[in-house]
Amino acid sequence: MWMSASKYAYGVARVRAKRAFMLKPEDYEALLRAPNIHQALSHLRSVSDLGTDIPQTEDMYEIEKYLTNRFVEILRTLTKSVEEKTARAFLERVLMKYEYETLKALLKAKFLEVPESEATLMALPLGRYSGALYTSLLSAKNIDQAIDLVPEAELKVILKEASREARSLKSPLPIEVTIDKWLYTQLYELTERLKGDDKKWAKHLLGIEIDVKNILVLVRGKVLGLQPSVIEKMWLPLCYKLSFDVKSLATQPLSSILQAIAAGYYGKAVSPLTRDVVEVEKGLETLWVKENEKVFLHYPFTLGLIYAYANLKYAELKDMRALLFSKIMNLPPQKVLTLITRHREKLPL
């Protein structure tokens, strides 16, 4: 126990200090009610470590660039504070996880032939998938050209196969799932090399994420009318709290699938009466946030605390982006509430 505390003392101290600068419900409300982008930015400068020196501008590109650079800087500093090699490798891969969410959004937009102006709203430029590469992916003529721009050779090969399946199914789901399988297999392998409480909490948070992705594959696949064998093929081959047999459940109607999910661990997020995929996704996102927040109630000197903070900071970054975009686009607060994840249920609007 003492060795664990010593190993993470610096990182945990930084996380505790930085957690004090995460946005609270009243900050979300202030941003929602801000009459313009300038007042929203002024509030961020006063309360958030992401927005300390954020430029006072209406140029969303400059605002976005500043926020993502600060996010990456904060997480890289925390990662460098971890000396144990496997734990550090895990955190480095976690940062890549957020970057690949950007790639998934860009390839989805390209597959669906979404105009560039709308695609930029779907995809947050982050890390390796920002700057020139982000711009090139946005301007690619089609999904094949976009996949050719992916720098990871191994991933590029399997994405080309996934794009053929996506065309056959008329859905980008195989492309998104391919990226998830490739990444989460690597993350899971790293958790297997961790020890003690590091392994316990990393596997817990990672397991929740994998389960959430599998539930969404099942629900989205069913809504799309995909064959059970196709849904089973897209299932991530790792489960945590899910105990049902996907092969048999995929043959059932959506109502039975939702009842099976609601009867288990994820029943607190998924209602058997739900008929909207977006509603399922939002409920699971809220549960994911709460699972990460729970980590702070337990023994702090573990890799799990840093991992949970990184996840919550990523959720905050996306929420912040949505809130600021809403000021430039003049979206009503009720619409913006559907775009954010943290504190949504605590806001009175």
C-alpha cells in the first residue's frame, strides 16, 4: 500500500489540485445563460484551467485550438508524472483513445457525405488528428481517400476492409467498430499487465466503456435491421458487467434487448421503454461519467484516479466546445442541453 501511495503521490496531488478547476453545475448554467461568446469566454478564464488564457475572439478555430492544446498539455504532464512503465503506457494509450474518437467522427462524416462545415461540428480536432491531418481528412473526396490518410498502417488495412462492409450495410457502424476493436484490444492487454489496485480500477473503467460500446452496437444494429450474425461480428470480444448471450439476444426484438439490458447493471441508464438510440446513448454517457466520479470516493493512490480524471476532463472539453459553439450559432439553452454530458440532470433550464 505504501509503495502505491509513493508511486502516485505527485500525480494524485496534481489531479486533486486540477479537479478543483473543473466546471461545476453553476458554471455550466452561467455558460448556458451567457448572452454572447465574449461573456462565456470571460467566465471560462476565471474558473477553468482549460480556459486560463483563452483568447477573446469569435473565431471558433482559435478557441478550439487553444482548448485542445491545453487539454493535451494537462494530460501529458500527468502521464509523465507516472514512472511505472506499464501504467504510463496505459495512460499514453488513453490519450490516443480520445484522438481516435476524432478519427471515428471524421470517417463517419466522410462516409455519410456530410458537408465539411457540418463535419467540423461532429469532430473535435485533437492530438495527432488535428492541424494539417484533420484538414486533409475533412477535405478528402470520399471515404477511401480519407482512409488512405490514416497514418497507422495496421489500422489503415483493417479500415479498408471495414469500409467495404460499411458500403454493403449502408452504415458507418463497421468503420467505427473496427477502430474501437483495434484500440480497446490494446488497452485491455495493457490492463492485464498492471497489478493490484491499478489493475482493478483500470479494468473497471475500461470494462464499463467496452460494455457501453457493445450495448450501442447491439441497439444500433437492431435499429438498422442488421442480421444477428452481423451484429455478433461487430461485438467487441470483451465483456465486463454484461452477462447475456449476444448471439441469442441479437435475434430478439428491440424491446426484449432493452429489457435484458435494464435487468442488469446498466438498468440505471437504460429504460426498457426507450425507443430512441440517442436516448440510450445519452443515458449510458451519464452512467459513464458517474462511474468515473465514483473513483474519487475510494483509495486515491492508484492509476484509476488519473484515468478517471482524464475521462472526466475529456467529457468537460467536449461540453465546453458545445457550449461555446452554441454562443456563435445562437442555439437555445434547451437545444444545448442535448449536446452536453456532465451535470445535465442538475441544470434547471
